[in-house]
Amino acid sequence: MKRTLIAAALMVPAMAMAEEVKPSFSGEAELGATITSGNTKTTSVKGKIDVNHHISNWDNQYLLEGLYKDDTQKDENDVEQRVKTAENYRALVQGNYRFTETNYLFINGTYEVDEFGGYDWRGKGSAGYGHRFYENGSTILDVEIGPGYVTTQYPAKGDGTADNPFIESRRDQEWVAHGKLNFSTDISDSATFKQLFIVDAGNRVDARSETSISASLVGSLAMKVAVVVKYNSDPEPTFKNTDTETNVTLLYKF
């Protein structure tokens, strides 16, 4: 009996060590910048931090990212001026409650500011069901679907003249169908491919696609190339349906 108890006591810590321990916090931080001078003067800064927090059955995500660009342009008097050409910020918080290995409930909130997107700010909230359709080694495929609610604040326009009448600011609110697809896989020992697609469909369709490849440089440091495509089926007048960003950044994993 004593030998059985001793053997059991020795097996418990061994089994615990054999189990894969999920870190409480993990994430990625990335930064990219381009500054030129001389004949061409431009500034471009891209930053992002994406943190995942795992506690019990909850998988939580906290994301913050921003993009800023300006260029030197000449006015009608041939005088050079620094002109801002892009500025947007995005914050996201999401909680996933896993009730099985492949099924979970999610709730999230997103806040976006985009001066060159036709609106002052946009807030989104959604909740629903998520399912991991595939997992094999480093390859995963998650799909989420559920209802959402979107509030968009548009700025005032015009100066009150006949050619440019004044239009008051307005706030639009609507229910949407929210969907998300998240795919990730290692394409080599040192490179990872990711594809994220988000869509909110209501009176209009808003979609966001992020395609990226990251390659390890040394330790936790990697180089990342990403293409972000944002689509709006019903943009404000003078704005286009699609915006595209191509970013090259340094990525630090922790």
C-alpha cells in the first residue's frame, strides 16, 4: 500500500509537468516608420499592440493600433506645406467563453477614429457564437457569427455658400449581422501566415481584411508584411468604397 501511495505521489507532479501550460498573457507589439527628407518629405508611422489574456475558460483580447501619414505638398502659391494624408486609430476588446474545446460564446466592442474615412468615429458591439472548425499543429480556423450594433458619428460639412451648402453633423445607428473568420498557419519553421476577415452587414456592408506574413529574425523579434483592405458599400460622397494599407513593421512577440 505504501509503495502504491509513493508511486502515485511521484506521478502527480510528473503528469502536471507533462501537461501543456497555457500562459496567462501573450501578445505581439509592432512598429514601423518611414521618414524622408530632401526632394521628398514624408512621415509615416504604424503601431499596434495585441494582447491575449487566458484565465479559466475565458480567452480575452485587447488590441490597440494606429496609423499616421503626412506629405509635403505645394499650395497655389508654390509654397511647401506639410499635409496630413492619413490618420486612424482602432481599439478592440473581446472576450471568448469556451464551453467546449471547439465551441465558445463571444462578446466584443470596437472603437474607430478615421479622419479620412468619411466619419468622426464609429463604435461597434457584437455578441454571438464561435466555433473552431480546424486545428492541427500550428494551423487554426475560427469562425464567429452573431448580431451587432453600430453607431457612426459623421462631421458637419460645407461653409453655407450656394456651391457648398452647410450640412449638420449626424449620428447613424443600426443593427447588423456580424461575422468573422480567423485563419493562421506556420508556412515554415520561421514564417507564419495569417488571414483575418470581418464583416458587418446592415443597411450597408462594412468589411475588413488583414493578410500578413511574419518571419522570425532573432529570438522574439520578427519582420511582418501586412495588407489591410477596408470596404464600405455605401461611402459618403467624394469617398471611395475601398481603402488599402500595405505595412512593413518590426514585430516583437511576448
